[in-house]
Amino acid sequence: MTVSFDAAARGLARSPGRRVCAMLGSGLIAITCFAPALVDAQSSRPPKPRATAAAPVYISYVTHDGDTLYDIAGRYMRDPHDWALLSHLNHVPAPRRMPAGIALRLPANQLRQEPEAARVIATSGPAERAFGKSPYTPLIIGATLGEGDRIRTGHNGFVTLELPDGSHVSVSQNAMLDIDKLRSAALTGAADRVLDLRRGEVDSEVTHATKKDDRFQIRSPSVVAGVRGTHFKVAYDGDAHTTAVEVQDGAVGVDLAGPDGYPKAPPPGVPLQASAQLVKARFGSITRTGGEIGAPVELLPAPALADPAKVQDGKTVAFDLVPAARAVAYRVQIARDADQLDLIRDLRVSAPHADFGDLADGTYFVRIAAIDDHGLEGLPQVYGFDRRQLGLDASAGPRAGSRDYEFRWFVSRSNVETRFRFVLATSDDLRHPIIDRTDLTSGQLVASDLPRGVYYWTVVVEQFENGRFYEKSSSIRTFTLAR
């Protein structure tokens, strides 16, 4: 056993910069799944000793006929010269060709790592990327990003990345995100993904890890959030120096970091329940940089739309929400897809009403959530809606030199089959109409010999397009006939 530790130590000595996690400063928080971390070969800092060293992790490799330690080190180890380490660790002479079936131990933290790429599957508004210190350039769908790439979004700017395992990372508006690690280990295929959130919010839907060594982390200046298959958000407020973590599915362990920047977390392989704090599904946590761990708070239930079937046919796209208990604000987002991967609008409002202004015709999806007095965003509700602009103008007046009264109306969307209903009554509820025409195809109607009195009227537009029926009414208008 002593030989194994000495050999591993000699291997680490050749790359003194290898560390498990990056230095983030004292008093931080770690939220991690505690999977064994892969080594960072790019760091040049010498490792700092930890209070308790975890036992080394080894990967088993079964030889094929004719294998040599030179071949195995060249294929799977970061340093091809690690054949000497393998020889010492496994008591196998180095130059000799080995028969098939010999089980060798390879140090997991010294396996060669292959770079991976994230693909941009959706982008909207001002969204840019840069590599290292190079200037920012616009992001386009289909672009691939890797380690060292930086993402920046502006107002109403959104980006969604798809990782090789199908996980999705959506970057909100006014955010900055750096890709620190995006790689997988040779032989095991264990994935190592670390994203640094500098500003704004990241919404991550991570596929369930199939390998115990898989790592997925989002780091902010005050937390490290790591999971193994879940849906969660991390939002960093640079002005308040706080980080909010909201878990919709799965669980996240939370621990304060020590003075050396390493999380005070259990050794690799210890379950999440051993964390100082566990944030489960439907709960959230807010922590201030340098402060204590934020206690888990149950997220508010999903609110509802007041009129979910409403066709957005007005000049602006607006939603009314049913007021939610304990909500101090609301968040309303619009996307082109039900999963909200292709976001195009995002509003936070203090009242249960959100107006997004103009929006092109089409089918969209709106996601609504209530925000509590802690600032945590509650569970979401998603609705589909149609945006179909249909302007309707109407006017009425007496015909000169006659006892006729003429009504006219005009619709902005006249390239589809349209019919109109005209209703005229003496009460504003239109319950007992004196004229009710449902078969009109033109934008005009003349009423003759109307007696004196006060009248109320409206026009209803009916259109059938793309297999759907649409209807819109003008406001109820009134006029007085005094002759």
C-alpha cells in the first residue's frame, strides 16, 4: 500500500498545479454532488494541503494481448512517461509485452482528458462570445464553444447551450458566463464541466450522471453549485453580492468553503445527505458572499394566468396573472418552445400584469412564476399562446339628407376569409338587440328609420385560418339619436 501512495505522489509531483477545485476566496459556499473531481492540468499553482486527504481513486484496465505499459500510458495517461508510475503501482516490468487479461490499476486523477464542445442551439437578442482576452463577436445558432470561451448577453439577449450528454444550459439576459472546464477523461469517459457565472442567471437542466466521476458545476463569486441530474437555477446579484439557488428537480448539497478555497465537503463518494445543508426539489437558498449558508426555503407554488386561452391580438402582448399568496413580485418569460430553451423576452413585475409591447405573429409559450420576499423565484407554470395581430376600427354616423344611420368597420388582417357579426341594442349589455346580423361579409351596414334614443353597438370579427377559429370584438360603442 505504501508503494502505491509513493508512486502516486511522484506522479503528482510532476504536475504540481493539479487541483480539485479553483480558488474562490475565503468564506464562500460549495454546493456539490461530491463526485470525485478530475484533475486540472492547466493550473500552475502548487496544491495546498487539505485537512483530511481522501483515499486515491483507481480505474481498472484489463490488458489486451501484446499491450505494454508504454502503450497504455500513451493512450490513457496525461503524461506518456507515467508508464513508470504504472509499473511501480502494479509491479509490472515496463518493457515487457503483457498477455491479455491482466487487471491494472490506473490513477483516476491522472487520466488523459479530451476536450469537448458545447453547441449553441438557441440565441436571441444581443448575445456574444469571446475566447480568452479576444474581443466579443456575435453568437449564432450552431456555433461550438469550449474551454476558455466567454458568453455575454445584453437586454433581451439569451443563449442556450447543449452539452454532449444532452444537458442544457440557458444564459439569461444581462449575464456573463465563462466556460472553465469542458472535457471528458480517457478510458472512463467521465465528464468534467465547470462554468463560471460572473453576472446574471443560468438555468441548467442536467441529464442524470451515468458515471460516478461525472462533475457538473456552476460557480459564482459566492457559491459552487454541483449536481448529478437535476433542474436548477443559479443567479448572482453583483450589487447585493448574493447568490440564489433554486432547485426544481433533484437535490443540491451546500457547504461553506474553508480559508484555502476548498469546500468543507465530505470525501468523494459520500452522499449529499452528509452536507451541512441540503436543498431539495421545490426549495431554494440565498447566500451572501462571506456570510452563513442560506437556510432552505420552500418555493412558492406556480401561479396561474387569468385568461390562459386568450389570443394575443392587440397592439401589445400582455398577460394578467391571478394574484398569488405571499408573492411580492412575478417573473414572466416568453419563449418559442415549451421547454423555454429559446427565450426571447423576460420581465420582472411588481404587480400581476406584464406588458411586453409588440411581438411578431406566431405561436409562443409563456412561463410565469411568483417571487417571494426572500427574492426566490417559485415554481413555474407554462402556457402556450397565439400572437395574431388583428386591428379592428369602427365608426358610425348619420347619412346626410336622410334618416339612415351608417356603420363602418375595418380589419387589418383581410387576407383570409372573414365574416362579421353586427349587434345594435338600446342597453349596454346588448342582451335584447334590435339588430343582430351574423352573415355580413363587408365592412358596412346601414340602419334606417331608427327612433330617438340611446343606442349601443359592436362588431365581431370571425376568421378561420390554419385550422383554427379566431374571434375578436370591438369595444361597445354608443350614440344618441335626437331627431
